[in-house]
Amino acid sequence: MRLNGIGSRILTTAAFAVALLTAGAVAHAQDTGQAQPTQQQNSTTTAATSDQDKPYTIAPDGTVSWPVFSGFRRFNSECIVCHGPDGVGSTFAPALIDSLKVLTYEQFLDTVTNGKTEVNTAVQKKMPAFGTNPNVMCFIDDIYAYLKARSDGVLGRGRPQKHDPKTADVGQAEDACLGG
């Protein structure tokens, strides 16, 4: 599939931003001797033992980190149509809260980016590729954080009642990825 100028620019900008942020985080971690961060850190209590396995932050009072709230919003604008409310599935798409119990982040990312086809005599499953959709790809980590929190059972159904505010840095990264 050939990308148009805007799609190509968005993907190039996003890839560059990810590479730059990753390189900076690795260099900082190496310079300070700290573990390499995998997700935006938050001052609230983490509902997990590993940031890589648990990319969400939920405070004891139920306040979710901005990425989790953003993931809820993005899931409900793009994914809910097939995967049902709160990721519980539908008659034609699997429950993502079950899928993320076994899928790695890389498998999730690959499926969302490239789509998936499973057609045989027993099943006919087809998920379209969202790799060129900036409304999904610019927020893929947020969607994953939301769904992983749901999958791990630490976030209930419905809109999170309280969330951390969106920071200026996050807003700028969103604007850059969306081409704004």
C-alpha cells in the first residue's frame, strides 16, 4: 500500500519521535545507572510490578494516568465498533481483555498495525490494518495501557471517573504525530 504525503509524513514523524525518545531514555538511563523507562512515569502508586508488563498507573483512589484515560477515549472512538464496549468483545470480534492476557505488546502492535486474517472451515476472522490511521497509531500505547489495565482486572467497566491531567509535553507529541 502506498501512503499519501500526509500519511507518510505522520508515520515518519511518529517513527522519528519514538526513536528520539527511546534513544534519549536509554542514554539517560545509562548515564545515571537507572533502569530504562518503558512508559511515562507518574507520581501516583503503580498498580503493577513491572512497567513493561503493566503500562498503566492507577492510584489507590482510582485516579488513572492520562495515557489510560486517553486510551479509553481512543478505544471508544475507533475500536468499540468491533470489539464491543470496554473491550469485552462482540459477535464478530474477540474480547481484547481476554486477548491481552496472552498477547505481548509486540503481538498487539503487529495485529493493530498490519491487521489479521484467519479464515478456514471453522472461522472467518478479518481485522483491518490500522497502521496508516493516525487516530489509532498516534495513541497505540494509550490504547494498550487502557486495555491492559482492563485485562489485568485493575480497571472496571465504563469511563474512568478520575484521571491525571494531560501535560503540555503529551499535547505537543500528539500535535506532532497528528501533523498539527
